[in-house]
Amino acid sequence: MDDTSLEGATWFDAETTTFGDRVTGAREAAGLTQPELAKRLGVKVKTIRGWENDQSEPRANKLGTLAGILGVSMMWLLAGQGEGLDSPELTDPVDADVEKILIDLRQMRQEQVSLAERMGRIEKRLRAALGNP
């Protein structure tokens, strides 16, 4: 995707969204609230919030159930690949300035995720160096 157009973008693809974005989008597309989804999964609402805010991810057994309830594949939830949501129909063209802002926000989100992963690796190395696994 270039910096001037969103046309080549895949809706909820791995490059522009996070696990939490996909959970939120699929939950909303399924017409469920966070409390409703939590009840169906047998988890607390704060657990759903954590997933949607990319603070945690479900265990494998919950991931399968989550995907089934939301009508998407587990691979789509995790990596943005496979059976997921269809893109919405755009009714009005997006202003070029707004489109550039959206692209900047997506790039910043990707950079933030990358930095968070890097910080995690550095923290792990530091703990190992200090003898605190």
C-alpha cells in the first residue's frame, strides 16, 4: 500500500490491525457487547477488554471458542489471514487529508507494536542477566 491510497488494503489485514482490533471488529459485526461475549465464553468482561486492548490473548481453547462465536477463523484473529470479516461498503469517498492521517495512525500503531515487542525481548534479556527468570 502506498502513502496516498487505501485502495489496495485488505480489511482487517495483519499489516494494519492488531489481534484486539480484529476481536473488536468481529464482536461488533456479530452484534455482541463485551458483557454478552464474556458470558458466552465464560470469562470476565475485563478479560474481553484485555484482549480488545491488546493487553493479553486467549488460551488456545478459548481462542477456538471465540472464533466460533464470532464466525471467523482462528488464523484470522491471530494473523489477519483466512476467513474473517468482509470489508464494509464505503458510502462516501474519504478526504485525501483524512486518508493520510489514517495511514499515519496505522504506521504509528505498527511502530508501537514493534517497539513493545523489542522492549519485551530486552526486558527478558535483562532478567536473565540479573538471574531473575
